[in-house]
Amino acid sequence: MHLRTTKRIRQEVKLHEPIGADREGNEISLMDILSSDEDEVLDTVVFNIDRGLLNEHFGCLSPRERTVLELRFGLGHQERLTQRQIGRQLGISRSYVSRIEKRALGKLLSEMGEC
């Protein structure tokens, strides 16, 4: 009877059992290999939530404001550009890009603050 009950357990692997040793001779468990940095996972989740909220409220911006923020912060898989580069690309001054950016960020902040 004992053999039947242990047959099921033989194929189970426990996460904290030693599976080998590292270069210094310290035991390594499966948990050491499979574990991830909790902060990294949390940061990814928070980033995805924030990105979703940002996308929901992006509609309050004018097309020019959206373009400036997308270029400035590299949204939508674009390269981040300086205000001067954006100004050259859009045919406007760097200071006007700065004003558009500030106004757009203010709009987003007020929209997202209502949530």
C-alpha cells in the first residue's frame, strides 16, 4: 500500500529542494532559478495600467498636442525627440513646442485627476 501512495509523489518536484550548486558551492534550488524580482513585476503592471489610463484620456488633446507628446516622450514606439527636433519637424519654434507640451500635460493632468 505504501508503494502506491509514494508512486504519485515521486514525479513531484518541490521548489525549495536543492537541485545543484553554484560556483561558490552554495546550494541552488528551483525557486532561485524561477523566481523573479517582485519590484520588476509590480513596475510592469503599474506601467501597463498607467499607459491604459493615458490612452483613455488622450482624446481630450488636439491633434497637434497629441503629436508633440508622442514625439517628446516616444509614445507609440517612436524615438524620443528634443523640443528643438520636434520644432524643426513641425516647422515651429522650440519655445512654441514647450508651450504646447506644457498645455497638453496640464490637460491630461486635469482629465486624469477627475478619475
